[in-house]
Amino acid sequence: MEQNQPDQETLSCSICLDLLKDPVTIPCGHSYCMNCINSFWDEGEQKKNYHCPQCRETFTPRPVLKKSTMLAALVEQLKKTGLQAAAADLRSAGPDDVACDFCTGRKLKAIKSCLFCLASYCEKHLQPHYDVAPLKKHKLVEPSKNLQENICSKHDEVMKMFCRTDQKCICYLCSVDEHQGHITVSAAAERTERQRELEERRGNIQQRIQDREKDVKLLQQEVEAINHSADKTVEDSEKIFTELIRLLQKRSSDVKQQIRSQQETEVSRVKDVQEKLEQEITELKRKDAELEQLSHTEDHNQFLLNYPSLPALSESTHSSSINIRPLRHFEDVAAAVSELREKLQDVLRDSWTNISLMVTEVDVLLSEPEPTTRAGFLKYSCEITMDPNTAHTELVLSEGNRKVTRMNQHQSYSSHPDRFTHYSQVLSKESLTGRCYWEVEWRGRVLVSVAYKNISRAGRGNECEFGFNDKSWALYCNTSQFCHNNIWTSISGPVSSRVGVYLDHRAGILSFYSVSGSMTLIHRVQTRFTEPLHVGVCLNKNSTELMKKRCLLFIIH
């Protein structure tokens, strides 16, 4: 602020401490806002006490106040000067701003840069570009700190051309010098071409944004559907389990009531017999006493006279001894309840496998892509052992149940409901879910299969043979055919002696590969698996072995 201008403190009211509003000067020479001094004097109206808040000089009567036009003008001038200074401060260029190249002293912010002049201008210095005809043709852009990048470092000329051969901006001299013979166009033409490409890319990006927004909305809807379905299923499951618990509690109560009722009946029967026996004992003791007394009579005639008059011994209502049957009382009931518990545990274990599978089958998003290399497949390798209880009697398992041999005579296997009785087949102990991979090396007449655990075992019907029913999928290696539900599919080309099997249970993918120098897809199944799967192998005549080798799961020789 210039020295000949009043400062803000001089033109401030000492009552409100702000710039004077409608300034007035009272007789002592001090100045106040008209409202401030009137309000101050209104408070002392009853005492007729009108004095100056600063010097305390008293006035009688109350002075008549008139607005001081000179002070008001000075206040307005101070306000205007202050706003201009503030505005100038706002227009000053900071360290992160582009400064005007033509300002001297304090640099103002540039509002435009000229690509022709290669300079930046504030509002004041830019005006000639709007007023002077030659300058109106210059290209104005948003303020830029990188204008010097438009200057050729070699020729100190503006780079207005573009070399498509070297993909760089050049000046005119460059085009006739080191870029002679190159494909060159004006920078504006190249910009137009690139702008078109940019718009296409933006269009593609915007389309992808729209697609992704639709996907996000779809996923959000799916989240809501999952949450609703999960909440409903949890509620329904809790009701069902509550009913099961209530049913078990009811059965427990019934058993308890029956036991107590039978206990009461049997105890009552025993006590009734016991009471009658005790009465008989009492009567017998009385008669024994009479006989004892008679036995002590010394008079023979009196003894003979009284003896016939004694009552005869009545027949006992019970046998001479009580026969207690060798029962275990209620222990057999406890054994029956224990048997029920074991059966329920078996049912719950089998049902839990299916329930757990149904839960894991809930998969909204697509599975990861199938591997493309053997190393990628081997990441999903899993431990596989064959189940002796399922093996046909002509199959011999060895090497930790990883090796299977077909024999010409039956083996001394014990009888088991899981055993295949006609077809020379065997299933794995392990049930497979998720993503799994294993390899089989074979020769002879061999088929590699996967099957549900509940595939039939007894007999020679289609329901027992791998591939001939809806519970199994089988690759006939020696004939290059695939079979499911008795529907046959021919496979082009021979099957190599090593077969890789890839299972993505959740995605419903079952793939067979020939494994040699590379992985060659033989056949792929896309379906929906409703239960865990087991590895199945069938060795017909002339087939020999199944064994583990290196890092492979199991191999047929």
C-alpha cells in the first residue's frame, strides 16, 4: 500500500474493530460507525450520559450525528485498493505455475502459451494476440512449461514436421539434412492421424468401461443373489437340522419312557412274587412252630391224639426255586442304540460329502483356464491309490496299491460289497473334487476312467461297466474311443502310451491328453459333475500293470 493512503487501522471503528460503516465524527474528534455509537449511547439514555468511548469526554445534550462523506470515501478507497492487491496476489505465479514471460518484477500467472511465439502470456500481455491481425493466426494453447521441447536442439528452429520413419518431431532443416529421404509429414497432419487413432482407442476404452460397468452391475446383482440364497439356505438348513435334533430328542424320550415303563412293570412283577413268597414263609414258620411244640409232648397218647388233627401242608403256589433267565436286562437296548448311532454316523458322513460338494459347486465366476504345458498340469497332481475292496479278483495290487497286475487266476480276496464281480475293474480310494491331474502309462487292452462311488459292482450289466452308464466316463486307449452312457465317440489318431487326465470338477471339465514330447488333447468332456469322482481302471486280457513312476501318479505298463 502506498504511503499517502490511510491504513486499515486508522479507518477502523474502536467499538466493532472493523472498517467504518457510515462513519460519523463526534464533537471530540473521534470517529465511529453510526450504528455503533448510537447503540453505545442508547445504553446510557436513562442517565443522559453521552460520552466518547475513547477519551471519555461528556456531551450534553446528545450530539446530532451526520455521516462523514470524506471518511466514507476513504474507506471505499481502502477497500478497493485492498481487493486489487488481493486479486494481484491471486494472479501471481507460484512455483508450480507457468509464469508470464513478459512480466517484469512480480511474474503473473500465464493463461495461455503461444506455439508460434514459444512464449507464455498473462491476461494483460496476451491481449495483442486478440487485437493484432498477424498475431491472431498464432496457435494458443493452455499454459505449458515444455515449450522449449518444440525447439530443435540442433537447428534452434520450431519443430513443425514429423518423421514417420524415425517416429520423432523434426524441424524443416532436419527434413533436408539427416532425415532426407525419410517419410515426413507436417506435425499437424500427423496429429490429425494420431488424433483419429486416439479417438478410436478412446472409443474402445469407453466401450470397455461400459462393458465393465455392466459386469460390475451384474456382479453386484450376483453378490445380492448369493447373499440371499446363502441366507435362505442357512435358514432352511437350520430348520431341517432342528427338526432332526427334535426327532432324535423325541426318540430318546420314547426310549427312556419305554425303559422306565418296562422297568416299573418288571420290578412290580418281581415284588409281587417276592411278597407272596414272604407270606408263605411266615405260614410255614407258624406250622413249623406247632410241629415243634407237638414234638416235645411227653404223653404218648396225647401226641397220637393231636397229631392227626394238624392241617396238611398246602401246595406251594411257586416252584421250589425261582428260575432267573440269564438276561442282560437293558444292556441290549444300549447296544441297539449304539448300532443306530453308527448307522447315523455312516449316513451323515456320506451325506456330508455330498452336502460339502454341493456347497463347493456354488461357483459364480469361471474357473481358471486349463494349463497348456505339462509342468502346468503337474501343479494339480494328487495322490492316488487303488482300493483293494473294489478290485476284481483277477487283479493284483502292489507297491502301495499303485501297481495293478491282471492275472489268469482268481485271487483269494475276501467278500466285499464294493468289489467288481464280473469286470476286471478297480477304483481309487481317493474321491476327487476341485482340480486334479494324473497320468497313466499303458499297453494291451486298457481303459482309463472316472466314476461315481455309487456305480454298481455286482453282475455283468451295463450299470457295472465303465463307460456304459451315466455314472462313468471311459477312454479306451487301445481302440482310440471314448464312451459315456453307452454313447461312443471316435478319437482321431492313436493314443500315446502315456495318457494324462485333467479334471476340473467344479467347472465340469474332464480332459484326456497324449503325453509324449508335448501335450496333445485327445478328448474333452464338458458336463456337470454332481458327486465326487474316483479314478477307475479296467485291464482286459493281455493287460498287465499299473504302477507309480517318477513324479507321475500312476502308470500302466
